[in-house]
Amino acid sequence: MKALKQLLAAALVLAVLAAAGLFLRRSLDNRKAGAEQRGTPVVGRVVVHEVKEDDFVEQVEVVGTVRSFESIDVSARVTEVVEKIEFTDGQSVEKGQPLVKLSSAEDEARLAAARAQLAEHERELARLRQLAADGAVSSVLVEERETLAEVALRQIQEVEARLADRLITAPFRGVLGLRNISAGTLISPGTVIATLDQIDRVRLDFAVPEVFIAELEIGRAVQARSAAYPGRVFAARVAQISSRVDPATRALVVRADIDNADHALRPGMLLTATLSRAPRRAPAVPERALAPVYRQVYIFVVTGSEGDLRVERRAVEIGLRKTGFVEVTAGLKAGETVVTDGYMGLADGSPVEITGRFRAAAPAYNPRTN
């Protein structure tokens, strides 16, 4: 009985050892198979884009205010009663066109008297000259009458000047604003009758950062936009540049002229002016092709030939951006092919398979339509 028990124990030990050996062998086979599988590189499926050059330009947008090319507050030079108003609100007027006539009855009477006196002096002067030629009177009398005639002429000119002050005319061609007076109003110097603005051409004043000073010059093109006219671009040109930079804002005021034949722009309107500099052509890649790591940006460039395509992880420098695209200033050239989708998990030298081509950037988000 004791021998039988020993035999059974030995058989049990052998069975356990056999099972352990089988398990160990299978584990080794599985590890070997896994190692062989890991040694076989995984082919990445990617979407690519061929790099092309595009136009890039640095731009700065600033806010400016529209001003009239010429602008005044129409007022009187003397204190007098308004006799007649010869314009309507918002009327376009020409230079020299009468606007307001003030009461002038007293000065008109003085003018008539001065003219009558001058005529009398001229008749008497003609008679004395004839007598002086015959030797009947002395030349002193002729000279006295000439002086009186000259004084009468100056009196006429004085009264005519006073009458001119009582007829208010437009000093330049423009558009009148709202009327502030009525017939019979007693006005004085400083009383604003109406505004007059020349807006066939307007001025746009805006502040430009000092970093753009080197780019500013008379005649430089400027693009302006207004919220009142979505989609419309107003072409302007720099007409004047301030001689000083504001030490508080580090900017200087620039004035540009805009043709405004349709009177779309009005003084006081707010416009956004765009200044451009450093235009250039450079390689452009889709934004989704960028793989930033900390402060460095990488792009996966497809290399090799059909059947043996691999990617090169390349560091690049980027510049300006457009809708869906970005400028590459260093590390890439036109004609190369970059990965736009599927680069997650790729490493330098990884094999890839091209499954598609990048079509277009997604449209910009528009809260009105999206």
C-alpha cells in the first residue's frame, strides 16, 4: 500500500511538470510570434497635399474717421435780421451761390446817396477842367474837386462792402446741412445758419503704429471698409502724414483721400482702414498639416517612390495665415507633398499609403449661417 502511494505521488508530480512545460513552451511561442509581428512595420493610411506657392502680405487694420474735404459752419459777419433764406436743407450748392440775404435797406439808401454825390462831383470836375483849360479858374479848384470825387468813390466802395456782408454766399461747392434759422431771426457773428461740407471727396484720418513708418509714403494705397456697406471696399490714397508720433500710443496720424462721388460716405462715419506691406510668394500648406510640439512646429513630408512611400518628420517655420492655409517661411519648398490627415502615430521614416488628396479648407465660421 505504501509503495502504491509513492507511485501515485510520483505520477502526479510528473503530470504537473509536463503541464508546466507545455505552458512555458506555448508562452515562448506566443512571445516569439509577438516579437515577429512587432518587427513588421505598420503602413499608415494618409491624406496628402502637394505644396504650392501663394501670395502673402502683412496687413494692419486700424479704425479711422471720415472728414469732409472742406467743412465750415455758415455764419454771418454782422448783426442783422434775416430777410430771405435762399436754400433748403441738404441742398447741393455751387461756389458763390446766395444762401441768406440780411436786411440792408439802410445801406442801400447810403449807397444811392454816395453814388449821387459822386455823379455831382464828376460833373463839377468836368466843368472846372474846361474852365481851367481856358484859364478862367485855377488848377487848385480842379484838384480840390478831384479829391472830393475820390472820397465819394471810396464811400461807395465802403457801402458796397457792407452790403456784401449782408448777402451770405457759399464759399465753395458742397452740401448744406440742416437749417438752424428762419426768416426774421436776428443773427450775429457766430450764429450757425447751417453746415456746409464738400464731400465729393472725403478724408480719412487714422492712427498707424510706428512700426509701419518705414512703409508709409504719400500716394500709398489704402483699403477702407464700412459696416454700413458690407462687402464694399473704398479705395483711398495717403495724402498727408503727421510729423509727430504720439508718445502715449506710439502711433502717428495718417490722412487719406477717398473719391466719394455718390456721397456714400458722410463726415463722422467710422471706417476700418487696411494697410499692406512686404508682399511676397511663399509655400502654403493646409493648417491641418501642422503638428506642433511645444514651441516647434513639424510637418510630415512624403518621400520615396510608389510602393515604398515613407514620411520625413521635418521642423518648419511658419508665418502668415490665410483661411485654412499657413505660410511656411523655412523648411519646405513648393512641389513637395505633405500629410494633412492620418499622421497621428507616424514617426520619422514610417511607411505610408496614400488614400486621398486634400481638397479644400473648411469654410470660415459664420454665425449668421452656421
